[in-house]
Amino acid sequence: MKQTVNKASEKYRILFVCHGNICRSPMAEFVMKQMVSDAGLSDIFEIASAATSTEELGNPVYPPARRKLAEHGISCDKKTARQLRRADYDCYDLLIGMDSYNIRNMIRMCGGDDPEGKIHKLLDFTTRPDDVADPWYTGNFDATWRDCVEGCRALLDYIISPRS
């Protein structure tokens, strides 16, 4: 995995992944885009999201997730669900799943292995590795928001912090 972002000509590519690409992964995508923008780093990042399933392909972000983002001044207009492709493994520096089930499916969909160590759960970058709360079943978009913000902040810190 890349340790730091230091080449202005090279984009650091992150793909967030959940089951349907209408709740958690787009929330993480747009939270991260906002954090990157606030840090003045938009020109060196490419951030997107995808699904492991085909259930929601082409659908917009789920209305409660869209409202939660809007509460924080973040727009997700024009985002529609798309599915993870095997080729995404080569196109992205990191593929970030929201839960253990996503990780299993991501590895399978990317060829059955993770030889470059690109596949991780979002909250693994925090001090409390866990699954991102799934609002599809609980309706608790506040918990998902908190998980996405905490995970994205830790992920961004991990990427931009120099390593020895």
C-alpha cells in the first residue's frame, strides 16, 4: 500500500464499497471527498464508491442517507449505484469495505486474493476496528454518519502522514 501522498502528478485512488452502494459507501465517498477538499487535496485524490451486489444498480443514494449528508452541507447529486468490477483492483490504490461481509465479497470479486494488500475495512484505520453501522436494517443514519466520519478521518490521516 502507498504510504504517503507526495506526487502532484499522481492521483491517489480510493474506492469505498458496501452491499448496495446506496447508503454506507456513498456516505463514506462524499464524506472523504469533503475532507480532502477541506484539506486542499482534491487535485491529488480520486474517490468513488461501488456495490458488491446488483440489487440497486443505477439507483440514487437512498433518501435518508442523502438527507444525512445534506445536513452537513454535502451533496451527493448524480451519484448512482454501480457494481465493483474485477478491474477496480488494478485501478484503485485502496478498496475500502464497510463490513466483514463486504470484504469477503470484494476479495472474491477481485479474483479471490488481495496480493497487494489493498482491501481493508474502513474502521480498521481507527482505534476501534469494527463494521460500519448498517442503516438499511436499523434506520440509524446518525451511527453510520459517525462511523464514516471517524473512519474517513483516520484513513486520510493514515494516507497523508509520513511513515518512517
